[in-house]
Amino acid sequence: MSQTKKAPAAQQRDSRIAENKKASFNYHIEERHECGLVLQGWEVKAVRAGKVQLTEGYVVVRDGELFLIGCLIHPLRSASTHVSADSARTRKLLMHKQEIQRLIGKVEQRGYTLVPLNLHWKNGRVKCEIALARGKAEHDKRDTIKEREGKREVERAMKQRQL
């Protein structure tokens, strides 16, 4: 029996759980890093059901470790009664110690911040992509909006011309 393998692009699309779309609007993304996420059983079930909100999340450093704060994982209605589900609890991020130390150095010295970009599946585990980012000024955000609207206008004009 032969098994059909998914194309890498299709696998990438299927593996996305949640995305922080505000991050690219509010920050200049400098570096991206993938890290593991410590979850409880009910959280994994809720993640599979897509009950995740990453928009208000941010990453903090405590005692040389990284923690994800503000990421909401809403419990399922069928969650166990003996487990108290806290949707906004602090979750630990897993990375190599050297990578964490390098990120801590950049965050402390250069005024960067750590922002979660997305949650995705990789080899059956939930991974979090975080970014080393610098906040955008108000005029940068306005420029981003202008670029986006300009692209839309061009696409509309091209579409009208094709008809």
C-alpha cells in the first residue's frame, strides 16, 4: 500500500492554529524564532478545536526563562469537571538556554521586545513562533495603511481592466 504525502505548502496551511496579525502592523519584525509551549491536556484539546486567541499576547522574561502571557485558550464545553480551566494563564515557552540568553541580551540592551507571531503544529506538537521586534512609530503605521490601500486600488483597477 502506498501512502500519499502532503505537499509542504499544504502541510504549512493545515498546521496554522492562530496568528497574531496585529504584530506585523505594530512592530518591525527583526528575527523569528520557533519555540515549544508547555500546555495542559484540556488546552491541547481546545487548540485542536481552534479556540485560541493570540492577538493580545506578549512574551516576558523571568529568571532566565520565557513565558507567554495574554494568549487566550478557551476551554471546551466538554472539559473535565475536576480541572479548573484558566483561559489566560501564563504558559512557559521552551527554547535552548543559549538562544534565550541571546534574546535576553538584545531585549535588555537595544530596546527590543518579544512578540508571539503564531501557533502552529509541528510533528504533532504545538509550537509558538516568536519575534524579536521593535515598536513602530505612529507615522510608520500610517505608511503601512497607505501601502495597503494603494495595493488594493491597483488590484481593483487591474480587475476592472480585465473585465
